[in-house]
Amino acid sequence: ILSECTEQPIDKILEDSERDFFMSPQEAIDYGLIDEIVTPTKHEKK
């Protein structure tokens, strides 16, 4: 499923999942894991 959704080769996904593999939000977009970065908005107290 990950290979199909991310368009990454299965071997790369297996290699990356064998260890801790941290990435920035932009790297996750580039890898194909996420579609967009959501930035929280500031809520004002009433």
C-alpha cells in the first residue's frame, strides 16, 4: 500500500522502515507520505 501511495520502490520503503527514519514535513511531502502541511491557527479567548 505504501509503495502504491507514495510511488516509492518497495525496497526503499523496506529499508527506510527497518530503522528510525525521521523527516521534516517538507520531506514527508517529497516522499509522498502526506499531501499538505497544516499550520495551526491562533484562537483568541472570548
